[in-house]
Amino acid sequence: MKQIPATPPVGSAASDGFSLSTFRESDIDEITRLLQTDAVTIDLAQLPLHYTRQHAVQYFEYLENLKQNQPEIASLKFAIREQCIGKPMGRIDVAPDVDGWKIGYWLGFDYWGQEIMTWACKEILAVARACGITKIYGQPKYGNWASRRVLDSRISKMSGDIFGLMNGILFVGEWKHS
């Protein structure tokens, strides 16, 4: 897999005001605030329901360690930001998993319903392709219908290469099911 350059994509005309970038230590308090909303964390399988500042610090330390030891993986983990002031709004990444590469994301409650995640998913898929990743899947938690809609319809319309939906898992790219 190729490592991507440190400069991630910037919002397009349809999404002016958004960008993807690496996480910064100065993001910890805002990430904590965004994830202290139960409406966000209740639908996320891998985050604690009651997110604390210590969780955000641990995540930042994990990312710093990843940059040192697995930079190609770290280069696929992004903060979604308000472009003009750089304030984080959420997270998106593509990470290796036992079944290939898995897309994961969350967005702060204040930003729901604005097509931000649809834009971010399109951008991360383009970054993943540029890195040579051809097999990506997403698996939203059962009941997270908004996330399911992002993966089901919107991504398929943008990427044009959806293989299909099977058992609640969306397969993107060259999926070969054994």
C-alpha cells in the first residue's frame, strides 16, 4: 500500500467549508465535547457511551504512536474540520480489518443532516483508491439508519463501484466473497 501525502483533500464546491486533516493535540477538548453527546456515541460500536477527556487523550496518543510505527495506517485517519477555523466536527478513517479494509466514522450531533459525512466518505474512498486499496467495507451498528443510508445509497451513487450489500455490510470495490 502506498502512503498518501500529508495534504488531504479539501472541500469541493458542493461542500465548501469542510476539509480533512490529521488530528491535533488542540482537538482533544472539542472531540470530547462532541462525543459526550449520547446521541452520537449510542450508535457507535467501538466507543464508550460516556466518553471522557481521558478517552480523547488516549485516542490522540494512539494516533501519535501509529504515526511512528505504522505511518501508512495513520495516513488514513482524518479529522473532519470546519475549514475556515479548523474546528473538528468528526472523524473518518479506513483501517485494516480481518475482512479487508473497513471504513469508520462519526460526526458531532451539531453537524448531522448537512451532507458532511457523505462528502467525507467520498473523499476517503478517493484517498483509499490512491493508496491502492481496492476492497473496503462498512458495517454500521444495527439501528444506525442514517449511517446505513450514507453507505447504501449516497456512496454508491458517487463511487459507482459498489459490489453490494450482504448481511448489513456494504462492500465497495473488488470484493471477492469466499
